[in-house]
Amino acid sequence: MTSTRLSPLMTTAQEFAARGEAAAWRLPAGTALRLAAGPGARCLRVAAGRVWITAAGDGRTPPEDRVLGPGDTLALAHGSEWVLEAWGDDARFQLLVPPDACRARAAAGLRRLGAALRALGRRGPAMRWEAGGA
């Protein structure tokens, strides 16, 4: 696919969205790809073709194989390792951040911000601002 940048300030994902397409990784037929999920949980969504995906075994449990088709999704836990292969024709897939992961990350950031503001309040203001004076 040839890409003409719509604006020098647009990201690749924004360009795809502007054209009504979803940004996706292309996996050529017969090609394998090793994938480590993270940081945080991810969701793999197949956009086109079929993907054969195998979870790396941990020595206690055997690897788990699945075949996903267009529109199928699979939750990938943080730190999990996978091997993907396009099965048949070329495949396209997206690696998405689940909404729950976004909320959890935002909540953690707000907790850190609250703690920092409370710590600042305990130290007292370093300077006082008074209206109307110089």
C-alpha cells in the first residue's frame, strides 16, 4: 500500500483513521512472528486472513494453539509470549489496548498525582501570591 501523508503532523494511526481504515500489522503467508504482550494486557484482533497463534509453553503446561479468522479476538496477558503465523494467505492483525487497561492505568496515574499533591500540601506553599500587589 502506498502512503501519502495527509499532514506532516498526523501519526500513522491517524492517517489510517482519516482514510476509514484501521491500522494493522501485515503478516505475509507462511511467515512466523514472535510476539511478547505488553506493557500491560493487549487484545489481538484479526483484520483479514487467518492467523495460527500459539502460546509459549511454560514447561508445566503444553503450548496452546488456536486459529483466528477475520474479526476474531484473543486477550493476551501482560508478559505472555506468542508465535503467530499467517495461515493460507497474507493476514492483517491489530494489537489493541483493552479499555479496562486504559482505565486501570489512568486510575494509577491519578493516585500518584493525588499522593504528590498531598505531599506538597503538607510542606506548605513555597511562595504566596497576593492579588493586586507587586
